[in-house]
Amino acid sequence: MFLNSYRRSVGRNSASSSSLSRSSSHALPMRQRGSALIIGVFVITVMFLLASALINIVEDGDVGLTQEVWGTRAFAAANSGADAALAQLFPLNGTVGVCSANSAWVPPDVVGFHACSVTLQCTRYFVGSVFQYHIKSQAVCESGDTRVSRQVEVEARGN
């Protein structure tokens, strides 16, 4: 008899505890219904912002690289223009050529110089007993929205 009363009390407690656990297990999701949707929208929004920031960073890197390449081409064209002006001013036969105030040098038709133009300026002045020449070579290379300019200045002396 003592055992039966123990079983009944245990059975009652277990029944009452199971009914409590059922009601609490059903009540918990009822109160949290839709929270996963809010968390999902938040995660998607954060991922979208990170992706757009990464796209902007990559695009800025591409623009910087393009400007660097065109800047290098413009610098090489300006150097070549200054070399051409020096070769015209001091030819191999030993005479001094003409220093023209403003002229244009047409780069050769090769891949590195396409879409580039070079403008030369030469100034001649007398210092002591020697003529000095100041050569300014400015190259402009452009493609689409990108336009890059580089300038090289050279000083030379001759008789």
C-alpha cells in the first residue's frame, strides 16, 4: 500500500510536470515566432553591405592600377620626346641643331605609345661663354575617362 501511494504521488508529479513541460515547450515557440525572420533579414543586410564594400574596394584598385599604367606610359613618352629633342639638337655629326620653341614629337606606332601625344619646348640662353638649352617634354596619354600627363625637363649645354 505504501508502494501504491508512492506510485500515485510519483505519477501525479510526473503527470503534472509533463503537462507543465508540454505547455512551456509550446509556449516558447509561440512567443518567438518570427524572430528567425528578423535575424535572417539582419544577416542578409550585413552580408549585402560587406559585399558592396568589397566591390567598391576592388573597383578603386582597378582604377588606381589603370592610372598607374597610363602614367608609366606617359612618363616613358615624355622621356622619349626629350631624347628625340636632344638627338635633334645634338646630331652625331657634331654640329648643333636648331632649338625650336614649340614643337610636337610623334611617338612611334607601337603598343606602348598608342593614344599618347608629346609636346616639346626648347629654350636657348647664353651663360658665360656657353649656350645652354632647356628642353621641356610633356606627354599626355588618354583612354576613355582616364587622362594622364607627365612632364620631363632636361638641361644641356653646347657650343
